[in-house]
Amino acid sequence: MRLHCDLPRPMYVTSVATSAYPTPVTPVRAVGAVTSADYATRMAEFDTLAATVNDISGKAGEAQRVEAYQALQAMSAGGRLAGIDPERRKVLDQATYDSDIGQRAQALGRDFVQAMNAARQTGGPGAALQAVADRFDRLSPPDRDLLFRTTINVADRSGTKPYADASAWRANIDAQAQVVGFMKAAGVVGANGALDQKAAQAKAADDPKFATALRLSLRSDNNSPEWTQAVSQLFGRAAPQDEVRLSDAAKAALAAAPAPAQTPAAPATPYREGSIASIKA
């Protein structure tokens, strides 16, 4: 058994290892001697998607281009680019590495993974979870959306995406952090982040809440909505904190604004009921 601390698959963090997200569009198989019956259909879909990603005319909006980029990822992951010809291979590389969408996606994903790995090496799984949450939250809304779509929520070979939306992923990250922190506080996780199985089983025998948390930590579906909900029910979920972020210009304008007028002092003679008007329900 092991203490899970998974980040969205296929990139994950466990108590003993860290592996990174794949590149935004995975390599495709070379042209074979035989192509499938739906080859023409697949290539037509590819041509449309790639043209949308590579469009710099402004005809396609950013949201449409990001969706097309994500769809190319899904085609590649699902093996639907098998047999792609050399010319289309060049177009795919252009969309993946040379387009502005591709370059942003690559940079965001690389920075995200590097932050996670650095935190994992110095502070373990809990620090890695905190690092990715902080890095994601500090991004601008467009960059958060791009990172989520092209790095975090990449479809698997069946075309299934791990999360319904970015808020579901963030809730899962918070839930995983709660489980990892609880286990660490219970003293059953070693310095290397690995679960001390003997100590964990002994504690579970005497502590029902810990036993439940241990079972959750060992489940393989720890990025599912059901798992996230189970953790929320066990520990409760912290209320989101409101935050106001001002631009540098807004901060400067606020600093230059005159101080507000002082609140007038209270009258020497306090108000007496009936001195002006008084209505009682």
C-alpha cells in the first residue's frame, strides 16, 4: 500500500515519486504501408483543427483556437493521427511548437511542472500540491484556462478528460492536500514521504477517522468527483477566500488619491427618541 497524492493524470505526484505531464501534443506514429478506412475523415478533421490553431488572421478567436489545440491533443492521445503524412506532420509541429497558442501552452506547462517538481524535492507531496495550486491561482484568467485545457485536463486514449472543469480540479487538489496533511500530522509518513504501513495500520485500528482517511489515501480513483466529495465530507472544505488584485496603475492612483475626510464628531447632545421623528413597528 502507499499514500497517494495524485495530481491530475497523466501527471501525478505520489509519496515516493513524481512524474511530469506529457508534452501538450504527443508524438504520432509514422506513416504505415496500410491506412485505416477512416483515414480521410481523420485527416480532414486534423486539417480543420490545425488550420484553426495556426490561424493568425483573427478570424478564429482565442477560445476557439484553444479548443482546437485541445482537440488535436485528444486526436494524438487516442491514436487518431496514426499514418499522418510528412507534410501534415510539419503542420502538427507548427501548431504544437510554433503557433502562439502552442508556445504559450508549452511555456505554461513547463513552468507548472518545474514548480511542482522543485517543491516535491524540497518539501514532499504536500508542498508539491501547494505549489501547483499557488502557481495556478496566480495566473491570469486566460492563462489559467489555457493551462487547464492543454496541460491539466488532457484527454486519455479513450478521449476522457479527468475533470469537468477547472473548479473541479482545484477542489480535488485541496482535497488531496487535506489527506496528505492529515497523514503527515498523524506521524505515519516518513521523511521521504512514504507511508509507514505498520504505523498506519496500528493507528487505524484505534482511530475510525484515521481509518477512513487511510482508505481514501489508498484508493486509485483519487482524482474523481466521488473521491473529492468523500474527503470533503470527512474533513470539511475550507471556505474560499475573497481576494482583490489591483493593477500597478490602480495601486498608484489609490496612493495618489487624497485622504478621505474625517468622520464628523458625534453631537454633544445625543439623539433622544421623539426629538425628530420616531416610528416603532
